Amino acid sequence: MAPGDGQTVDEQFARLPRSRQRELEEKGLGLSRLREIALEKGGEPAVRHILAEHSRPSSRWDFDGDRGADEGRAVWPWIRLLLVAVVGVVLCLLSTYVLNSSALFVGAVCGVAVAWAGFRTRRSLGGLVACGLVAVAYVALVWVGSYAADEWYLHLRGQETTVTYAKPLHEQASHGVRVTYCRVTLPDGTVRRVFENDKRCTDETQVGAKTLAVVDPSDHYRPVLGGKSALGGIAAAYGCLGAAAVLVLAPLAAAVLSRSNERRGRPGEPDAGPGEPDGRAGGTDV
């Protein structure tokens, strides 16, 4: 067959969803007729135009994920978007253990791959909405997660224990500002700077007094004065759980709808009813 953009008419036709192939056949533009047109003078551009027109969504809310001719190809771009986004979030959160809040840059780098996966989905209004939801959820997760991951870690692994106030350090910072760094003595005798000062730790008369702190068993994060109730990150955790749900459900819903569209024939039409084997009933498309 005559090639078009490096592909034969058969290959271009095969990449259309089955529903669009049936549309062309009903219009008298099935594969055999397209082959004939391609062999005519100036027929190749005409065939490419016909196939391009029928590769577009027939409904603004069409969730077709690809221009493939089978359900797997329609679903795969949405699954790929989900996997890339989840991997990006996981890498960002894991890197906070080493980079702290600078892990946001890891999320930004992974966001390039997420954007690529989003552009590989179908450009319909429904597809744009699904991609937009994934983008918003992804940004929320990497942004909030890069700042709150240490608090979540201490909520899960931190241990409440009694520590002793040690003598604070006083240093001269830039512009002549005097900075106080509070320290505590852990039960094993180790002296550690705290994550954030409190009123008592800056008072040298409190040296030797006991207080409660949350300590990281691995000694990676600095002690936090007070109990676990003093740790932040609870509201951020609930917000991120909601964002994670959106991140997962949006592409999955698009994948399910995309597969449903392929199974039903023309996207937007109802399932076949009694006496309507092709699912084509009266009325207009949604």
C-alpha cells in the first residue's frame, strides 16, 4: 500500500479505534476503499486527512487514551501516567531523608516525566480534566511532602522519651545577630541540638531540668521538644491523602471510561438495547 507519513494505509487504519473504523465503513470509506483512493493521483494526502479527522474524539468528553485499535492501547496511556506520577512522588518523598525540603527539586525533575506522560494521552476535554487533576495532585504531594515528610517520619518512628536540658550554645551570626541553639542530653548521654527552641531551653537556669521530647531511633533527625502532639504535619497528611486519592483515581477513571468507549462502539452513545445490535439508538450524542 502507498505509504503516508512512513506508514501504509493499512497501518494508519489499524491505529484507529474500532468505533472509528466502523464509522468509516458505514460511510463507504472502509480499508479497501481507502487503498483505492491512496493509489489515485494525489490520493495519499486525502487518505491522511480522512484518517486524521476520524482519529479525533467525537465527543469533547471522550476519554480515549490512545489512537490504537484495541482496548489495551486505549487504556495504557492512562496507566502509564499513573505509574509515572506515583514513582515521581515516591522518589521525592524518599529523597527528603537526605535532602530535607530540597527534595522539592527532585519532585520538579520527576514532574517533567509526568508532564510527558500527560501529553501522551488523548487531547479531549475529558482527558484534559483528568490530566489537570493529576497535575494538581502531584504538585500538592511533592510540595507539601518535601516539607512535612520529616514530621510524618517522627510520627511513625519517633519515640517519646525524657531528656535533660543541656547548656545552650550562643553564636554570633551575620549582621551582629546573636543566635541561641538549644541542646538536650539524651538517655544514652548524647548531647543533641533540638529541632526548634522552646522558652525553657534558652534559659540557662533550666540546665539539668527534665522534659519530654520525640527522638529519632536512627538519630537522623534532631529531637523535637514536647510529645508527639507537638509535632505538626497532621493537617498536611490528611490533605496529602486526599491528593493521593485524586492522583490515583483520576487516571484510573479515565482508563475505565476509555475502555468502555471502545467496547460500546462510538464514544458517547448508549449501550446496545433490544433490537439495536450496534448500540445506535435515536437521539443525539452526549
